[in-house]
Amino acid sequence: MAENGRSRTLLWIVIGGGVFFLFVLAVFTLVYLTLRAGGEHASLDGFGDKIGVVELEGVILDSSVIVPQIKKFGDDDSIKAIILRVNSPGGGVAASEEIYRAVKRIRDDKKKRIVAAISTVGASGAYYVSSATNKIYADNGSVVGSIGVIAEWVNYGDLMRWAKLKPEVLKVGALKDTGDPSREMTPEERAYMQSLIDNMYGQFVQAVADGRHAKTDDIKKIADGRVWTGQEALSIHLIDQIGDFQNAVDDTAKSVGIKGEPVLVRPDKDRKTLADLLFGDISQWLPTREKLLDQQMGFYYLWK
């Protein structure tokens, strides 16, 4: 009997210890997330002269995150200016245009200063966006430009024939399956696709001309898809000044009347989950739309 009692006591100790451990872990997680959230929001509610910093990084395929960030800083009267920190080769046509328009609204409608600071790359769609700012900074060795449009995909028709696979397509409309990767395009389809790209190219050139307050013909002369170094880009007026991010901060602060070091405010980051806290960031191992870009057909303002 005594031995059974000791066994039950030990079992209850183990169960109680496990429950206590889970309770402590839950409390720790709650406190961590609360302090982290509080720290992120404190920068918006505190005192001081503030400059908002928005990161435009990686391939642009979605505007649903960055556009609200820009709008939030634009609507916040405590934010005196916005710096768009750019390190991107560009991306989707529509997504780039939406971010461009958001930036242009801040500059023209809100009359709030917004500048672009290009680090390693500010090409194609990323330059499209940057051209809408009040001023563009880039390092001497930054990659800038690539005004052009690209659409590409893999034609695997020969592979399908080798594997004795035959695609079946039902359609209404002669051009409905234009770009079908299982076959060659017809001359009519190729002309149709080229007309779409030509139209998007014209939109790109016009947008850059509007954003840079330049003549369309002058932009078209350099809009052949090539990139330049920051030093070269300065000589053809694609950027306004050679400088790094800190130069952009210092100059922007002075231009809006901030004396001394400004407070840099960044948008709230995604909250970490309990799994992230326990196992670390596993996002690098997960597939993203950027990683799957080469498997998608689409139109891109993208430097590759």
C-alpha cells in the first residue's frame, strides 16, 4: 500500500510539474509579445521629430503590405518625412504601379517629403517606385535603372511529346490560351503579346517622366532595359545625389526642419508565433512566391 501511495504521489508531481512548466512558458510568451508590441508602438506615440522608414526589399509581387505602411506614415502628422529604403530588382507590373501611386500621393497630395535611398539594387519596378519620390539617393556602386518590361516562360512541348503526353484545351476566343507552354506561339499570338508589353513599357516611361519631371523623349532615350551604377545614374539624372542611407536621413531631416538626430520609425513587424520562439525563424525553408517566380507566367518590371 505504501509503495502504491508513493507511485501516485510521484505521478502527481510529474503531472503538476508539466502543467507548471506549460504555465510558465505561456506567461513568458505573453510577456515577450506584449513588451515587443509595446516597444514597436512606442516609437509612434513618443515625443520627438520623426522620420518614417519603409523597406522596399526583394522581388515586388504584392503591394498589400507596403502600400498601407506608406499611407499610415503619410496620414500621421507626427511623421515629418518618409524614407523609402530600396533594395529590389523590381517585380510585378501592377504591384509596382500601385506602390508608385501610393508614393506619388504622399508627394503630391499630402505634400509630405518622401525620398528613396537605394542601397545595392534599385532596378526596374523598384526604380519605377523610386522615381515618384522627391529625391533619389544611391551609392556609387548601386545598380540603378533597367527601364523595361519582360515576360518569359519555359516551353516544355518537346518534353511532353517525348513523354507521349498530349495536352487537351477547350477554349472560346482565338487568343484565350496565348502563352500555352506546351506549344509554340503563333505569329498572331506573338504580335498580341508584344503589343501588351509595348503598352506596359509606354506606361513605365511615362510614369518615370512624370515622377522625375522630365520629358518623355528624354526618358525613352535611356529606357532600353540596361542598368547603370549610381555614379553613372547621377550623370544622366536618374538619381539626384550620391549618398548612403545615413546621408538620406541627415539631408531629409534638415529639409523638413528637424534639428539634431531624428527619431526613425519603422512599421510594425509581424508577430512571432510560439513555434518561432521555440524553434527560431523557419521562413527561409518555406517556399515563397518570390522563389516560385520563374515558374509563373506574367509581365514584370524586373531586372534579372
